[in-house]
Amino acid sequence: MKNSVRITDLPELITRPADGHKGDFGKICIVAGSTGFSGAAAIAARAALRSGAGLVRVALPKSILPFVASLEPCFTTLPLPEDSDGKINAKAAGHLLKAADDNDVLAFGPGVGVSLGVKQVLQNLLSLENLRLVIDADGLNNLAKLSGWQSSCKASVILTPHPGEMKRLWHSMLREQMPTDRTACAAMLAEKAGAVVVLKGSETVISDGEKFYVNTTGNPGMATAGAGDVLTGIITALCGQGLNNFDASVLGVYVHGLAGDLAAEIKGQTSLIATDIIDYLPEAFGKLEHKE
């Protein structure tokens, strides 16, 4: 592992020109959801909208599309072929290859489940040059089942594992023992994968293998279902607005935690839920804009 440099300064938001239009602020596609997990798709997409993305599309199994579309009128949807269990199947790859051409960044994983078809779709996306790809949740669990993916990967990737997902990825990619030090762990995986790694948890660590950032916001109340899907939406939206993968991840994690802290001040940590974090994103981004 190379000697990593610790970064302490936050990246700045991209300035939004007065004559800008929605296409200037990122066209993003979030591949998410399966039967029983439709909420993950809606949560990630709503978070992306609240994080400044100009155009948000959710690609999801066609059977759950009407429900997800009814939850938020501000994103569009793309129906995908699915298997008998309500997960996207291998035929969805063709639809998503076209979506990759039409969007600035893709996110893959919230609620998609684990299956051969989902794994094949992810493998196709990894092979695309110039694709910016955020992989989270079940996307990471499918990735851990793809042997040697990093050697043939052409996409520009952000990985956002929690500790359990990190362990599965580590053992699928590396033979040496996983370090107990979170910074070393994130840096080594980032170097091996050629990706930015966001190792979630208390004091989330973001690393690209050469530099790292340790987050200072967030609270235990954010350990709740859907909070990771919110983070996926935020990071994807910031990528779409022009921040590089490392900066989008650092700023995304910081704002996510700040929104959670603001929500906890009103809701309390015990009662905090994922949609509360989304509701406080405007105030969190407002604090950043005021600071600038």
C-alpha cells in the first residue's frame, strides 16, 4: 500500500451559472429496486433530486415501476425486464447500456437483490469505458461474486460498502488479512480496485489509494434502513454536477452526515429515519453555500 495523504479541506460545490439549465446539473440514472425493495429506489432518487441533480431517472423492474413513480413526480423511470422473483434479469443490460450513453453517471445497487441476472448486468456496466458508476448495497454483494472484475474493469467506479459488505469485497479480491485499521483497509481496497472507496460507519473513510478523508459529521441515529440509499443519491448527484469521484464522495458523505445531525436535533436519534435525512438536505447544503 502506498503512503496515503490525509485531506482535511472540504471540496467546494460547483457554481451554478445564472443561465444554467437542468442539463447542466447532471443527468443521472439510478438502477435500483426489486419486489419488496421498491423504497430503496425512491429514497436514492429523491436524495439525488435534493442534492442538485438536474435530471434523475430510476431504472427498475417493470412490475414495481407504478408504485415507485407514484412516490415522487420529479424523477422519470425506465422499466426493465425482470425474473420470476422480481429482480432485473440479464436482458436489462441492453436497456442500461443505452442509459449509460444518455446519462452522465449511473448508480447501481439499492434494493436490486442478488442473482445471476443482476450480476451479469453489473458485469456489462463495468466493461464500459468512460462510464462513471457508483456501486452500493446489493450492487456490492453481486460485485463480490464477480471473480477478477477489477482486472477488466473500464468504468470509473465508486464503491460505498458498510463493514459487512467491505469484508465480502475484501475476501473476494485480496488474499491477505483485512487490516483492523479502517483507513488502511479503505486505501488498500481502493488501490487494488482502482476505485474510490467509501467505507461507511462512524467516521466514514473515503480513499482513492493515494489520499483519504475521515468524515466528521453524522450520528448513531443514522444507523437506520435506507440511510445508505440516501448517500448513494447524494454522491451520484454531486458526480453529475461535475465533481470528481473523490471530491463527490467526500462532500457527499459530509453533507449526508450534516443533514442527519440537523434532523436529529429536531427528531431525536431514536426516531430518525432515512427520509428525515432527505428532508434536511436543503438546510445542510444551505450551510455549505453560506460558508462559501
